Amino acid sequence: MSNLAPVALFTYNRPDHTKRTIEALKNNTLSAETDLLIFSDAAKNITQQSMVDAVRAFTHTVEGFKSVRIIERQTNFGLAASIIDGVTNVLAEYGRIIVLEDDMVTSPYFLQYMNDSLSQYADFHEVASIHAYVYPIAGLPDTFFLRGADCWGWATWRDRWDWFEPDGSKLFAQLKQLNLLNKFDYNGSYPFSNMLRDQIAGTNNSWAIRWHASAFLLNKLTLYPGKALLSNIGHDGSGVHCGESETYSAELRADRLLLTDIPLRESEPAFKKFEQFFLESKPSVVRKMMLKAKSVFKKFL
């Protein structure tokens, strides 16, 4: 396969997670033909410095890819600014991109699926992005589309990333004006609109909710696999943005996913299955309070 997309990997202060992420990626069938760009954010404060240094020491030993380029931030960007800046610059150079964070373990066919999909839908502007993770939901088709975008192992093209709107207030106003907030929240089953409100208020700095809303408002689609090609290992309490949870644990697809032609529209059955999954996964009131307290505490670390 020619014209493989580069992988942009965003790291911070978790050397063990980073090692697992890179080792899994190196075991992919196309790794030796893939350019890897590693973005290393600088420490937010002195307490994080030794772990950031450990991540950087490890990244300088990475091999097994077509090329490895390391971008070490000199100041702390934070995840949102680091991803927005990194994705924009990589797309300016390559035109397409596969994006990972330092807590994402991929199947051996992850790169194959992402590159196959980027090639198949390159000229279809109904499609905003490709996604590798899917919730552990039974009965999904091999591939399907949902409206919007997503953030756990994703890929896109330069002309689609141009749709990204960084102003959360503008996005929320448009969703409200068009009476789309309930649809955006999967009929009230998941609080995406609250995440956008929190971003506007400054209580989170999510790039992902803005990317999702940007694509959603344009009625653009993201391609999903019926079975995950990626697992997020960050729900162990180690991350800044993810708490402890096994809700999203997914068994990875073990073979190559062969793409077939499917309608370029949102899958209503898949939407309904997502909605039901969100409803069944809602945490208890006590659990919500514990997660909120933990999130507040981490802001001071």
C-alpha cells in the first residue's frame, strides 16, 4: 500500500502506558512502512518532571517504523492545545493523519483498517473521520456510520480537519438554534452538550467535544468498526482526563477488517444501540460525585 498515513502519538507523563501503546503499534502489519511522529508535552509542574523525562528517554529508543520523529514541547501545552496544534501541522505536511494518545493499545490490523478507510473515503466529503474504537456492544454491523466525530484512535484528512471549530460557544449556540441538543446527546442518554458547556465555562478543555460538534453540525459522518481495533488502557486512574472504569473495556478484533460498500448515512440501528448502551452505563449518583471529586483533585496535581 502506498501513501500510508503517518501516526501522530501524543504523550505526557505515563511511561508504562506509552511503552504498551508503542509496542502494540509496532506489532501492526504496516508499522515498518509507517512514519511515527511522537509529541511529548512538557511538564505542567515540577512534580511531573521525572515522569515526563522517563517518557522522553523511552521515545528516543523507539524503532521499528519507517521513521520516528520526536517533537518535545518546551512548555506545557495541555492535551487539547497539543493535539490541535499537532494535528494541524502534520496534516499540513502529509494531508492525512492517524491519531493516537499514550493509553491506546491497538490490534495488529489497526493501521491496515485506518489506511484502507482513509483511501476508500478520501473523495467522499460526507465522511469527516475514521474511528477504531467502538463500545462493547453486541450485534453491530462490520462497519457503520454515525453523525459527528470521535477521539479514541481516529484518522482524518486535511480538508476535513478544516471543519474544526475551536469556539465552543459558537458550536453550542448553533446546536441550540437548530434544536439539535437532544439528538447530540443521543436522545438524552449521554451528556455531550454538558461536556460542551463545561468546555465553554473552562471546567474542561476538551478538543474532542468541539471536533464532534463541528462535524455533527455539518451533518458529517464517522466510520466505526463493529468490533474494536483499539483498547483504551487509561481508565485505571492514571490519566488526567479519564477516571477508573471498566465500562469501556473492549475485546479487540483479531483479524483484518475488510471494507464493504455501505450507505453514506447514519446507521439508525447503531445509533439506537449506542443510546441503549449509554442508558445502561449511566453511573449512580454516588459514583458521579466520586468521579467529580477526583477530577477536581487532579486539577491541583
